[in-house]
Amino acid sequence: MSAHCSKKLTPSKHWKPDRLLNHLFLATAILGGALLLDLLLGEPRRFHPLIGFGRLVNGVERKLNDSALVPWVSRLRGLLGIALLALPLPLLLFWLLPKLPSGLTVAIELIGLYLCLGRQSLAQHARNIAKPLSVGDFDQARLQTSYIVSRDPARLDSPGMSRAAIESVLENGNDACFATLFWFLIGGLPLALLHRLANTLDAMWGYRNARYRDFGWAAARFDDLLGWLPARLTALSYALCGNFSGGMRCWRQQAPQHDSPNAGPVMAAGAGALGIRLGGAAWYGDQLKPRPEFGCDQPADPVGIERSILLVNRSCWLWIALLTVTSVLIAWLG
């Protein structure tokens, strides 16, 4: 009987954590290295692969999209566009990387993940708005705002430009950083790249206008699917790294008001964590678009832009710390 009990109490015969441990240690190291490269180098100055991808997206869209088509045919063509643009390279990497020497695989994943990230570039764009705002140079601030949002900058006052910058930092912190890191942890560079390409397609095709309403439907839904869980992890991270009670309360009460299932939790939790008010009606060209408000009563200002960047950075370090602790615990339990 004692021998039988001893056999049942031996976990190593049923649970072998070596592969999971090695994956976590390596993934954490590559993730940290990619974040460090992004911090030190920022966005490539001469040519970014996503810029070339954007040109390819425009070319495919010109061939496939025709607003005169019936909706279901246009949606099928949009789905074909996703298959042509977002799937081949991730599938190639999924097949190729296991066949390469381990050192070369690590190098490709490190550089590839760095190119998929946009945290430092996002922070720089936001600071380019905060700096002229802080000295009252509104014309320069409006010019910089026009680079990162589609609303009409000529109609924005100082709080409006601050809101635009903070909203961009919070939402793109999820899209260009945390969701990419999440899928890298799940499936390495192929899944991280798949998410980044899908997110780019949504950014270019996911508009609800006559041109893209049907053709971009599949891109928007695919990005929503890939971003659902990462968005909620990002919202939780923002709350943990800021005002927790405010972030969670705003997430619970205000996120359903947003028309996006993923931007809602991220924006509401981020606004609550920062203790500021975001959202509200905004001009897009000649159209005033009503939008829900998120967060608290304190208006946004240039200081809030820097605080939003700090919130994203703290959340990055939180992810690294949790992965490190998880790896150590698995090693200890094993």
C-alpha cells in the first residue's frame, strides 16, 4: 500500500515541466530582448517592413475591392484578401523555424518580434504632441496630432489633442505591444506576426463607410477575434499599474458603451487607471461623431500624455516580472 501511495505522489511521472519551462525562459528572454531593442533603436528609420506591407495591402485592395458588388461577394473578397496577405509569411515561418539551427531561430524571432513592436515609436509620437502643447505651440501640436489620429486636428483644443494622444497610447499599447507579446508567448513569431498583419489590415480596411463596410468586414472581425483576450489582459494590466479601483470600475461600467469589443475595455480601464476623462464627441472631417466618455472628471492635459506612456511601460515590466516568476515557480515545482 505504501509503495502504491508513493507512486501516486511522484509528480514527475505524470507532469514533465521541462518543455514548458524551457519555452517560458526562452520566450521571456526574447521578449525582454525585443523590448530592449525597441527602447534603444525605436522604429527603423529608413524602411519598416510594415510600410512595405501597407503598400502591398493597397495594391491588393485595388484589385479585389469593388463597392458595386453585392455585400456577400465583397465580404468573400475581403476574406480572400486576408488569406493572401496575412497567412503566407506566418505559415512559412511556422514550417521553416523548427528546421533551422536553434541560434539562428532565436535571432530571427528576436529581430522579428522587435519589428512587430511599436511601443517606443508610439511613445515618441505622443511626446511630439505633448511637448508643443506644454509651451502653447498649438499649430505644431495639431500637426503632430494629425499623424496619429484621423479626427480633424483643426477643431481640437489643448484638452482635445491631449485626449487624442492618450487614447492612441492606450489603444495602440494593446494593439502594437501587448497583443503582439501575448501571441508570441502562445505561438512564437508566426502567431505574433499573424496578429500584427491582421491588425494592420483592420487599421486599413476596418472602416464603416461605403468603400470598406463589406470588404473590410472580415479584417475587422479577424482582428477582434485575435485581440479579444489580449485586450482584457491589457485592461487588467493598466488597472494593476495605475489606480486599480478606478480602472476596474470604469472597465465594468463604461467599456460596453464603446462600439469596439476590444477598444472598450482597454480605453475604459486605462482612463480609470489614470483618473482622467477620455472620449467624447469628435470631428472627423465635416462630421461630428458622437462617442462615449470614459474615465473620471479630470480633463486630459500634456502631463497626462506622459503618464499614459508610463502606464504602458509599467505594464510591460509587469508582464516581464510575471513571466519570470512563473518560470521560477515551474522550475522549483519541477
